[in-house]
Amino acid sequence: MAKKLYRSIKDRKIAGVCGGIAEYFDIDPTLVRIIWIFALFLGIFPALIAYIICWIVIPENPKH
């Protein structure tokens, strides 16, 4: 069965994007959030726009 990327319902701070990415890659969600925050400091608008696009495009996990 193929893995699918979903936004997390149980591990979310804002929209569940980082939690969903962490579940997909089987890594700690805190690490994903730290990387995302670091990306925000490097270039605020591209990282913020990417997060909003992910929020819109990635569906919520229907199993949780």
C-alpha cells in the first residue's frame, strides 16, 4: 500500500502541515517545525507561502 501525505489531526499546532510531513517521513514533528522556522528566518515570504499552499493542498487525515 502506498503512503499518502495528509495533514495531521492529532499532532497539530496551526494546521497540521508539519505534523503530517513528520508522519509521512516517520521523523519527529519537532524537527520538522524547527526546520520550517529556520526556513522562515532565511526567507519569510517563500516559506510562509509554501506553508499556506501546503495547508490548502494537503488534505486532512481521514483515519484520525
